[in-house]
Amino acid sequence: MFEGFRPEAGAFFWELCFNNDREWFYAHRDQYDALIGTPIKELAGETYDLLITRFPDADMKLHIARIWRDARRLYGKGPLKDNLWFSIESAASAEGAASFFFDLRPATFSYGLGFWSPKTEQMEAFRRSVDANPAAFERLAASVERMKDFSLGGEFYKRPKGDYGDTVNAWYNRKWTNVIHEEDFGGDLLTPVLPARMADAFSALMPMYDYLTKHTGI
């Protein structure tokens, strides 16, 4: 059961980042498991269970990232990641598909809906779906805009792909998007309420998740 991260978890995460080598990690493995590894698994499992209870027909999977970087993609960095995350997404989703996420860093934590690495054909399919009924997507995007304490991010194309007004354009003219809530390390992160809080947010974002999954799942 998730009881919250302990306050010293943030300081330990900083230590891990400044001592990014295998020898240090293995010497402090028990601390890592107690302060970071086990709590994030408990948080992920409870959040996933709550979401599936609310949406029993959703065919979704849970993925928890490993602390180790892919050895093929170190690019001069240490072997350990400086953030740890989990995602919840369609069990049949293609690479680059939309997913719910939680991300833990030494100084912050965040959660929301991510659509970070869509392929060109996925974005083309998304824009075709908007072209077919821009008013329907505008209503959906407006509902996301009204979510308190969440912001829409992502990289815009250098040349806009179209113009349907500010609400739609904020999605239509980006290469990738995310809807994210971010806080400093602390607060509800240190309490048992976080799984329910995230499940509430993911439930509110489910219509947009369904739209992106349906219209970009090539």
C-alpha cells in the first residue's frame, strides 16, 4: 500500500544524481529500494488499479521505468536515470501513442497525459480527424483547458498546419503535446492520497486520451 514517499527521498535522489555510477548505487541499493523503488511501484500499482476499476472495459497496461539507462544510449551520461516514471496506456498501443504518466525528479514531480513522440503518420491522422469535425475537437480541447492547475505543452511546427482558432490550434499545430501538472517535491507526494488524486485527473483526461488513441493508433 502506498503511504507516500518519505521526506528524505528527495535528498537521496539528489545524491544518486551526483553519484551516478554502479558501485555507489549497489552500495546504497537498500536505501534506493526503501525511498524510491518500492514507493513508486506501490504508487503505480494503486493508481492503475483505481483507473481500471473506473474504466473496466479499457484494455490498458502499466509500465514502470527502470532506474538504469539503456546502455546503447548513454551518450556520455552515467548509467542511472535522473528521473523515474511510470505510464499507463493502451495494451495494443503503437509506438508514440498517448499515455498517462507520473514522473519523479529530485526537486519536482509531475503527472498528466503525454503524447511525446508521435510518428509523422500519427500526427497526419490526428489532423485529418480534426479536419473532419473541428467543432467536436474544440469542445474536447476546451474541456482540457478548464482543468485547474494543468498546462498544455509541446513543440510547435515552424509553419502552422492550419487555423481553427486558438483552442484547436494549440493541439493541431504542435509536433507533440502533453497536458501536465507539476509540483515541487513534497505535499501530496508524501501522503497516501496521491493515487486517488492522479486517478481523478486521469479520469478527467480520459476523453482526450480516447480521442488520441482512436485517431492516431495506426
